[in-house]
Amino acid sequence: MIIRTRLAAGVCTLLAALTAGLAFPAGAAAGEPTGQDAPKVDLVLDVSGSMRARDIDGQSRMAAAKQAFNEVLDATPEEVELGIRTLGADYPGDDRKTGCKDTAQLYPVGPLDRTEAKTAVATLTPTGWTPIGPALLKAAGDLDGGDGSKRIVLISDGEDTCAPLDPCEVAREIAAKGIGLTIDTLGLVPTAKLSRQLSCIAEATGGTYTSVEHQDELTDRVNQLVDRAADPVVTPVATEGTDQCAGAPTLKSGLYTDREEFGQQRWYRVEVLPGQELRASVSVAADRAVSPGYGVLMRAVTSKGREIVRGEAAGNGRTDVISTGLRYPEPERDDADGDKPAPETVCLAVTHSFSAASGVKATPGLPLELTVDIVDAPSQAGDVAAFGLGRGWWLLGVLILTGFLAGLVWGWLSRWRVAVWRTN
């Protein structure tokens, strides 16, 4: 199985534009949970005709979903605002245009009335088409507003039947809006094609995909995802880098998201005071098919263009997220006038070498997640990262000395053995 690396998050979270001079919520640094709004969850259930199949513990897929929903509704935390949306529940006909509009809010996202929600679920009957893409767009609207966590849990037993509105592209568009929404997907007795589609949807927003073949698995997994929505989360702040350091957004300590086109370079700025250390990392996710062989490069550059330190990593196609990072300590300095020393502007440049596979859309760009941390520098910190080795200089010196001594010993032993051989 292909290893899928997740960033502190894989991947996928993600992304709307802010201009230079980011404004942070009062009393909260970038990426910190504010706790002002209740977490929201929208359960999106496939009610298409294929849900009549009786292959989950001797009962139909629809019956298993209803039983799981009833148990989930009983266990939903009080602080979670939960809603239920259906797809394919109302139109039984053959008109594709009408069938692809068949998605409705069965129970609105808000404070949960368990009895009312269960009554609504009991009325469902497998009916029509599978408009996953349109349903995801509507579900994103159901969760609009507020700064609490937002999660869509999609449960389906079949692929979308309403292309060219590709649900994977829809998920990427939702991620690009930067509303902090995660989509988790569950496939009921999935085929290989369904698994690929649901995995792609989840990965686009940093969510998870789960294959389900038993009713208790469905109940347990949905319960886990609803409970997860109630956990405190760190929501990345959407930003928009520029094509050069001048005019780039100035970032403080926090977690940020952006999108970077193929062949593009993104710049950001960080103010580092004397005696502080900048620690930065970036992760770029391949949320679509890309050519094998790629890398990511992060450089710290002074405002005058001198490169201070860099971090880089390469991949070979076995992971869909690639990460690198760097550290730069700003040394202490004395100000001649006794005033507070001015901070140094450090420019961060992010470049990746992903290339789009044939026929793959290049826009929106690949999602990237940037972590910035400014801490007090270690004592006696200097520009130790100037040549990219950081505090590895002492280790390099030890290795050179060890190699030199080992060479001398080996040479002496060789000469001694030759002398003994000649004597004998």
C-alpha cells in the first residue's frame, strides 16, 4: 500500500487569500483556536437506488446506515451542531439533469433535537442518482459562517454519476476557499473506483477515507469523526504569498496555508529580533495526479538578497506530501544609541518541482502548509546557519579529524606489514 504522509496535518487544509499586513483575531495568534463558535458537522448520506443492496451483515446498506445514524445521534456531544444532508433521496426518474440536482437538507445544521433528527432519518428510502459533487457544494454552504471547526462526513456506496462536476475538483475548490472545512469519506462495500474517488475527495481537504463493510464499523467511525469535531483544533490562517520578497505578507508565529502553482515561487516575510530564532517548515501536498520525481525547497534570504540558510527534500512518487524546514538564529547586537534594536526582515521563499500529469488541471495550485515559530535563540547564537550546516560544524570537524587519524594509523600498519613480509 502506498504510504500516505499526513501533515500536522497531510495534507490537504486550506486556503483563501489575505493581503499583506495580516490581521489576526484579537487575543489569538495565527492558527490558534478561538473557541467562539460551536463545532459544526454535516452528515451527507447517499440515498441512491444502490443503497437497497443487502450486503452489510445480512441487511440493506440503507438499513445499516439508519441504524448507525440513530446510534450516532444518541452519542453526539452537546456542544456539536449537527445537520444531515441527503443525495439521491427524492427523484426516481431517468432525467440526468434533474437527478443531478437531487440533494436536500434533511435536518438543518444547528443544536440537535435527537428525536426530530431520528424521525427524519426513518423516512428515507433508496431512490435515485448519486450527485456527490452537487451535494458537497451544498453541504459547504450548510456550514458557512463562524470560526469553529467545520466537518463534512460523506457516506456513499457508489461513484458520482453527475460528471463533469467532478467531486474531487469540487473538494479542491472548497479547500481553496479557505473556510477551514474538512471532508471525511466512508465507502460502503466500495469498489476500487469508488475508493479512489472518495480518497481523492478526503485528501483534497486533509480529511480521511475509510472502507466500511459492517454496520458496527460504520457506527464507530462516524462517532469518531463527530467526536473529533468537538476537539480543540488549530485552524490554519489562509495567506497569499507573492512572487518576490518586496510586498510579501509579514507572518507572525502560527500556522498558514496557501496554494502554489506549478513552476511558481512564493515569498513571505518574517521579522526576527536580535536574540530570537526563526524556525520555519513547509509541506506541499499533491492533491491530484503528478509526475514521479519531485522536491520542495525553502530558503531564508535577507532583504538584500543574501541567502542565509535553506532546507530541501525530494520525493519519488511514493508519498503525496513532502516537507522541509530550516532554522535561523538572529545574533544579539548592541545599539549605539541605546535604543531598542530593530528586527531583521527575513524573506522565506518556497519552491516545489511537482509537475502535472498529462490531462491534469494546473489550477488551483497545490496546497501548502507553512509553520512559523519565533522563539528565544540559544545562548551565544550566531549566524551558525550561514552555510546550511547549523550546529553541525563541530560534528564535521570531528569527522575530519577522525578520518585524518584513521588514515595515519592505516598507513603505518600497511608499512609495518610490508616490512615484516620483506624480512620473512
